[in-house]
Amino acid sequence: MIAIPHYSWDVATVLFFNKFCGKSQFWDTLALLFLSVDALRTAILVALTAGIWQYGKSKSDKNAQKRVLCILFSIILTLGIIEILNALIDSPRPIVTMGHLIYNPITTLDTQALWKEGWVRNPKHGSFPSDTVALLTTIAAGLFVWNRFLGITAFLFVLIAGILPRLYFGLHYVSDMALGMAIAVCSSIIIEKINLFKSLSEKILELERRFPYLFGVISFYTAYVIAEKFVLLRKLPLWIRAMLEH
């Protein structure tokens, strides 16, 4: 694997934001909620995207529905690139490499599980680049193309709910998240420019008109899987292997 060094400014930024951790149970809990509860983070942006689809159906606006499909294609491209880089690059989280310098949050019996799920779930997973921030940014970029105000609001939400909690707890360096955001924006631009995806969108919309019930079921399930950050797809190979082992 490729080892990625982090410069002093990258380390200093993490330590600056992390020094506020463990000082207030209110802020620690709020940050833990954004970190660990997908319904308060990813699902909100997914819901805003689903709203565009419903708007397109009610107004017979195919461009609105195509916008949602562009976001979906962009998510697939973004996370595909991220997973490849995560597999090739060795970059432990700051909380792993600088554990003696990182402050832990104040937790109660109710919030201890949030902290464990926030990073202990996969502490050895490479932090470079950040897949969560990349996913959130991809959706925000698509929303921005649809509506500037909605997009700017979404980007601010990514900052508050996605980026700051990860610095606050020492889970990512700035460079991890900056590269994730750059990949997300570039993926969105690529999808916008390639005609193949435009023609594919037309075919998908035709299927939606022919099979509305089936398409509705698949759409809801797809939105749910995205809101959960594809946890099912990531864990499925491990579960299948466990079932087949003797």
C-alpha cells in the first residue's frame, strides 16, 4: 500500500479543533449525533434529492428527474474512486496515529454507543480520502446545480454535519476531506458532460413510466441504501463469507 504523509498544518488543524472536545457534554453529544446518526446527516440530503424527483413528477418536469439521476450516477462514480483509493493508500486516522494527543468526548450510557459506532466500527479503515464527506459533497453539488440557494445551504450543512465533527473528534485530516470533496465535484462535472449518462437517463425514465410500482420500490430502497452510506453493500461480502464458513 502507498503511505501518505501529512504535513504539520494538517496535523495542527486536527489538534486545534479537537482541543474543544471533552469540554462540554452538550457539544460533544451534538457532534456525536452528526457523526453517527445517518438520519441526521446523510438522510437529510437524500431527502432533499428525493424532493426534486417528486417535484419533477408533479410538474411533469423531466429535467428535475434527470437531475436526480445525475446525482445518483455521480455518487456511484465518486464512491467507486474513493474505494479504490482507500484500498491503495495507507493513511490511518489521526485518532489512531496520535491517540495520546487526541481528546475523547464526554459520554453517558446513552451516547457511548454513538462514539463507538462513530469510529471504532472501522478504526483501521484508511482515512484518505473521506468517503462520507465525498458522498455528502456529491449530493450537495447536484443540489447546487438544481437550485443555487438549496445547494449553498447543502454545502453549509456538509461543513457543519460532515466536516467539523470529523475534525472535532480527530477522525480525519483536512486533506482527507478536501480530496474527497474534490473527487465529488470532479465526478459531478464528468457525469454532466458525458452524453452516455444523458441517454441512459432517458431510458431509465421510460422504464419508470412503464413500471411505476416496481420503480417506486427500487427508488425508495436505493435512497435508503444511500442514506445508510452503503453499509449493506460494504458488509454483505463479509456476511456471505461468514455464512459459508464451516
